[in-house]
Amino acid sequence: MAVKTKQPIIKRYFDNVNLKKIEKDFSFLLKQVKDLSNGLEFSIRDNSFNIYYMGNSLSRISFEKNGMYKIEISRKFFDGTPAINPKFHTSYSIDKKKVRYKIILSKKQLHPFFQKKHMTVFKRKIKEAQFQEETTFEQSLIADNSNREDIIFIDRQVTDKKWRKKLDLLALKQLQDNKYYFVVCEVKLGNNPELKDKVYEQLKGYVDHIDKHFDDYKMCYEENYRQKKKLGLLDEPKYASIEIVKPVEGLVVVGGYSGAGEPQIKLLKEKYPKLKIETFFYKLKLKDF
């Protein structure tokens, strides 16, 4: 009798065949993502990937049979764009809830579909329809801390087979050389009503969960990092591969609205003195005036 292999609870990396397809068929899109001024982000899922813009999912791309690709994109971002022209895809349909298109493309249609002209329109429609201040703050945090050796924002909107809640950001902090440990990040604006006991409870739940399933998360994100390096998405760190070790830590990142945020942070620190909090407030110091 064949022995069943235990499946990991989280898999956010490509198999080798699909990794080669990404390298070959999406080289043009990887260049757009790597240019941080575009506000784009490439997030690997289980043999699919998401392209985010300003923290919002612009599209989800997965592999179909016969070398075709499926693009899933919100109607809000796709309706009325030049990309809806039939010459840019093989077929498309809309889901039962009528909120998302499923578009089938050949590899030859990928570049015309995701050309910069179309991407500019998609991004404009996202700004008009889907602006969320906290999500935009997350994206700024990722962009402004990219290509550092001491911290890597490795993933966002993380879920797994046993934990359906989504944690905001998952980072890796350097311990020594190519050894890193997980930092679970809860990102809140200063005026978020959850900036109380709830944020501590959320963070503790995520940290405990990853610690309990550490081996699965370790394997997943060591491979996730290796593939992002191979795809040219990470200039720094220079390491071709990393080792993820314990501990697992948590961090609350608070931005803006200091009038509401500072009193709540003070209360949180008094109640949970070991809770790590990073703040980004926009008070002018006026030293040079």
C-alpha cells in the first residue's frame, strides 16, 4: 500500500515547469513589477500568482491546459478598457456573481494584453474604484523598504489550509548572514478602532499559528524567496537562498492620525509591554525653517 505523503498547509511557490514558463512568458511583466515607481507587486500563490497595484489585486494569473493562461480580473478594473477588445484574448466569461471576468489568453497574447497602455488604464480604474487608505499604506511600506538585506517583505494577504483569516504582511528579519526569522506584521492606521486589544489578539493568533506549523512555513518561504531571486524580483539580499529559523515574532505597524493613534499606542504598551510597535506619523519637525 502506498504511503500518503503529508501535504504542507501552505504552498506559495511554483513547480519547476511553471517557474520556467513564468521566466520565459512573463519577462516583460516582471520588468514592470521590478520598477518600483509602477506601484506593482508580484505575489506567488499555489502555482498561480497575483499582480497587485497599490495593495489591490489587479489580476490573478493561473496556468491552463495547452499552454494557455487564465486571467481573473474585477469588472471594475476591466469594463470599458481597451483590453476588452477580442483581439487581445481568446475568450472570456463572467462569474455567477457578475463581479469578476475569467479571460483565457495564449502566451502570444500576454504581452499585448498586459501592455503598458492597458496597465495604465487598469491602475487608473483601481484608484477610482478601490482606494483604501490602509491598503495603500501597506504598499508604501513594502516599496520604501524594498531591496534591503535586513528586512524582506516576503508576502501579503497570507492564508493557509488551516487558517482562513488573512494576515496583512509577512516579513523576514535578518538574524545573521543568510539566516532570517518570521515577523508577522499587522498594519493599522492611527484612527483604526481595532488599535486596541483586538490587534494584540490578532497578532498573537497569527504568531502562535505559524510557530505551531513552523516547518511548513519555513519550507514554503525558503522556496518562495529562492524563486523570487531566480525571477529577478529581489536585488537585495544577495543570497541565492536563505534559511528561516525561529523565533516567530509579531509587529504592529501604525501610520498617520497621531491624535487618535498615540493615546491607543500608549494604552497598548502599558497593557502589553512586550508588544512591538513601529509608528509612522507625519508631524513636521520644522528644524530647517
